[in-house]
Amino acid sequence: MHVRRLVLCLSFTVWAMAQPACANPGLQRPGREIALPPEEVKDSFFAYVIGVIGSRMEVELSGADLREILTEFTTGLDLPFDLVAGVSRSRRPEAAYPDLGIAFSSSVKIPIPFAFLGYHPGSIIASEEILFTETRPVRFDSPDPQAPVTADILYVMRLARGSVLVDVDDWLEWLLPSLIQDTIVEIICVFHDETAWYCMLAGTGRNTGDPIVQFFDFTRNRFLVPVPADYRAFGERIVNAGPLTY
């Protein structure tokens, strides 16, 4: 399947929540035309974000820019545009690949932007400044028949500065301790396989220190809970591979 472009996530989602007014002529302010079609990414906000990342543009946007661009989108997300000071995706002269950064007016706490069991199951807590370093897009073929998940294109972003915590409601942790935990986010990965776009969050459990991978299906707009064994194996391979900078 021909892959058009890729994202980002929060968060996942969170960090790509803005793209800037161009004081620097080298930076761009893409409009809605860059978004992926709804049959590929159901939520139009994430369709826009994936389009930006996959375009390889260097961008800079303010909260006001986002409000202006995204007013034409229908989305269930409660985006805190008023808290966003700016978002940028740019490459430092000495760097091989771009950094993705977001600055808020202060540390933030927003609802997890997807429903689970009929409601938003907790919050995303982020520091005032967040910086992710990107690695080059790659194919990720699977030589293991027991872990057959592959990626036509894979973008991996590792948290280099700041903090992001997925804070799940306590009763859900108690009810589903083997499936859901508070997660300190270290890696966000966006990828496309043969049928759909996905976001993977990887990190450690806040209370246990256990390694955690979670997946969201952008095409069908749903969490993969519980995480299938082949996707878990895929996530572990990404985490253990280290930065893909070669």
C-alpha cells in the first residue's frame, strides 16, 4: 500500500498540538490540505498532525495559528490552544533529523483524548516545555513469524527534554492492573502497516518501573486493549533498537 505521510502522538497527542506563525521565512504554516484522508485517519486533527510530520516540513505555529487552522476540523479532542505558547519542528545545523518541540504557558493537565469504557480514562500531565528528537523514517520488516507486525514507514520520537505522564484513573488501575498503568512516556512512535495507521507510546510504569507499550489505531479510532502479543513484540523491538540514526 502506498504510504502518504506520517506523524506524531499525544500525545500524544499533545506535542503536535500546534504548528507556528512563520516569523522565520524558512519555517512553514501548512493548512488543512496537508491532512490525510478520513479513510486513512479517522480523527481529522491527527490526520493533520500526521500529514505535517510525514511532509518533512519545518514548521512553527502558535496556539492562535492552531485555532485558525483547525476551526474547519471536526474532532472530539479538547485541545488547550490557550495554553500553547508555540510548537516547532525544525532541524539544528548539527543534527541529522528534526526536533519536535512544544512550549506551554505553564505545566498542563488535560484529559486523555480518547474514550475507553465510555469516558476519558484519566489525564495527560506535561511539563512547560517538551522536546522530542526524531529519527529517520524506516521500514520495519519482521523476520520473526511469531511477531509478524511490520511497518511500511516508521517514525520514532524520543523524549529529550521535559516530561509527559499518562495518569490513568486509580479505579481503572485497580480494575485492570495487567492492562492499564500510569505511564512515564519516553518514546512516541507513529507507523503504518498494511491496513492502518497507529500510534505507540512506550515508557515505564510510574509505580512499578515496568516497561510499558500501548497502541492506538488511528484508522479505526480505538485503543488496542489488551495489546496483542505480536504488537507487544513489535513495540519491544522498537524500544530495544535504540535511536535509528544510521
